[in-house]
Amino acid sequence: MESTPRKLVRLKRSGEFRRVREEGVSFSGKWLVLGVWRAVAVEAGPDVRFGVVTSRKVGGAVVRNRVRRRIRHIQQAHQREVQGSVWCVTVARFRASQATFAELDLEWCKLARRAGVLL
């Protein structure tokens, strides 16, 4: 059985987030918004990168970090199922702190399938 990779390749620079927002497409749900930009394929293989955005509307620092950790864990768990070269930015809506981990996982997968990113 294959183990999941320990570390995600993450989007870190504001320009990368801006590119996903301006040139990509977004899909909304009750707790999350998933922005997807299809990157140009690199010779080394598919370039899959993830980013997370949580505003202060989600809650205080502790709450925002908890939501961020949950979303990153979900992204890491489904990283091998993502097809092609894509950059995905997950934006937590203000109610995301009220959702359970299972609800966030289900919604992220549903949005990723609608975006055509997940198998």
C-alpha cells in the first residue's frame, strides 16, 4: 500500500494566489470555495500545488489555524488522486469553523470532482 506524501507542494506567493483567482475558475460550496487553475504541464511531470486562505471572518487565530490544518490534511489525503497539472486554492468561508472534519472532507471532494480535478 502506498503511503501519502508527507509534505504538500504549497502556493506561497501572493502572485500565485492572484493567478488562480484571475485566470482560474472557482466552485463554491457551503463551507469552502475551491479555485482551480490548470498549469502548463512541466516535463518533469504533473505540477500539483495547493493553497489555503482563511480570513478573519472565520474566527480568531486559533480557530483559523484549526480550519487551515484540517484543509491541508484533506488536501494531503487526496493529493495522489488529483489529475494533471493544477493549482488549487481552497478558501474557507466564515462558517467553515462550524463544520466537522468529515463535512469539510466531503465538500472538498465534491468541489474537486465538479472542477474535474479529482478522479
